[in-house]
Amino acid sequence: MALHPPPAGNTPDPNAQSIGPLELFIAFSQLALSGFGGVLPWAHRALVERRGWLTQREFVETLALGQLLPGPNIGNMAVMIGYRFAGYAGAAAAVAGLVSGPFAIMLALGLLYRSYGELPLVQHALSGMSAVAAGLVLATGAKMTGSMKRRLRPWLFTGLALVGVGALRWPLLAVVGALAPFAIAAAWREEA
Amino acid sequence: MDDADFPGLGLHFALLSLMAIGGVSSILPGMQRYLVDVNHWMSSTQFANAYALGQAAPGPNMMFVTLLGLQIGGLAGAIVTTLAVVCPPVLLTLAVTRLSANNPDTHLGRAVRGGLGPIAIGLTLSSGWILSQSSDHDWRGAVLTLATVMLMLRTRLNPVWLIAVGAIAGMSGIL
């Protein structure tokens, strides 16, 4: 499949390959269901390497914007990519593809948990899995600190969020609501 | 759980989803607080189990919210929590894509990213901390958690293998 030159900006390109809602639904269903342990690497493989819908640069730019916005990064990417190729219907199809297969799997897992979750063997397995999952989240947070500047300001806000939400168990919405204006204002002045 | 609480559940998760900068892991403490501490719909162990099961299955990391909803409110609960976490960010992303997709690198964009990024990191670390408190009942669990952190930072292993190792370690009675 031929790669198209990146169009200016992220606006839908009328000359792009004819990728409709159905193709988007199928592509995002496939990549969601192959993605054990996070979907992002599979998204790259499916969208850039196999289908050639996006160039490497477009993928990275879409990811960056998806990370800036709240919510699951891959969900935000699905919206942007779906919208770019097929408008609102494309965005809806991409998100539906991303979510519906895993939703069914989660229902099945949940019913199994309800039936067998009390068995001692299952309890033991789950406690081991939970200890590992806690480590995965901690490692994600630790990796994210690698992108931080060696300055007091960002570390101060990281520390305040950690103390408020992690140690003191204050409500997350209140902590973020109180910190965010100061954090953005401080970053605004540093960027200026 | 009382059916009348679905709107409250949906609204709370929807608000949290708009705070999920850097991924849904950053809002785990808000979900745990609401479901476990405030409403007592599940224990902190059940919460940690649901999160771990969600990471063991294929699909986006956020799908553990389906399990949370299923556990407290059956199929309707699963639909409520899933839609509440998926829809608000989707709509916001659509709006941003429509309005300013041509130039994400504005001064305001950089300030928002630079300001909220460190908060998101603090929230994500809080999530891991709270999960480990619910999961690590003694020093052996803590060792497993720490070993996972070290392996994730030093290797490129797929996390699913580590979850499998955790399941085996738990079943074999090491924990």
C-alpha cells in the first residue's frame, strides 16, 4: 500500500485513501484485541507499519496530542484518526471498535470472577497479580518522571499531588482543581 | 447497589475521566475513594483485583472500569462506568480536533501540558502506592511489587508476562 505524503495539519484530507467507518471499526477492533498489556505498540504496528494509514511522524504527533488531552491516550488517538478519515462517523466507529471487543471480554472475566473469585487458589493468584499490577503503575509513574525538567517547579507539583492524593487520601478532584491553576500559571510564565 | 445511584456513579466517573491526564491510571485514587471509602460498594482488595484482571486481558488499560461497574451494578453498571470514562474525553478530543488541530503547539497548549504533566505524574504514583497498600499484605507482596518496578524500568518485557508470573507466584503459595 502506497504511503501518502503527510497532509498539512490534521484536517481530513479529501485525497486520502478511501477509509470508511467500517474499515476503521475493523482496524481498531483488531488492534484492541491483539493488545495484551497496552494497545499502543499494536496501534503503531497496525496503523503505520501494516496498513500505512499514517506516517511515523503523523503517528507521533497524534500520540502527543492524545497525551495532552485527558482520557485514555489510545481512545483520543482513535477519535482523531477516525475523524480525519471519515468525519464524525469515523470517529465513532474507531472508538466503538476499540472498546466493544474488550468490553465483551471484561464481562466474561467479571462473570468468571463472580463464580470463582472466592476460591482460595483464585484468591492467591489474584493477590499475586495485584501486587504486580501495583508495580506496573508505579513503574509507569517513575518512567514519566524521566520527561520532567530538572527544576523545582514541576517536582513541587508532583510532590504535592502525591502527598494530597496518595498520602492524605484527599479527593482527587479537589486536589487537581486546587493545584492545576497554579501549575498552569507557573508553566505559562516559564514558557514565556 | 441501589439503582438510583447510577447517575451519581456515572457523573463521578465522567468528571474523573476529564482529569485523566496521561492515562486512566492517574485517576485510580479517585475511583477507589468513591467506590471503596465513600460508598462501600466493594473492598479495596476487590478493587485491586479488578484492576489486575483488567491488565491481564487484551484491550486498552482503561477497560478495568467495565469490571468495576459490573461488580457493583451488573451489566447496567458496566455500561455506565465504561461510557462515563470513554465519552467525555472523546467529545473533548473531537472538539479540540475541530477547533485547533492545526496548531497544537501554542503557548497555551505548552503551558497546559507543562503544568498538568507533573500533577499527572504525582497522581499516577499515588495510584501505584494505593494499589500496593491494597495488594501487598506483607513484605513478600512488597518485594514482588518492587521487583516489577525494577523489571519494567530496566527491560522491555510485555507486562502481561509479569502479571502471569504474579499469578503463578500467588498460586504456588510464595505470597
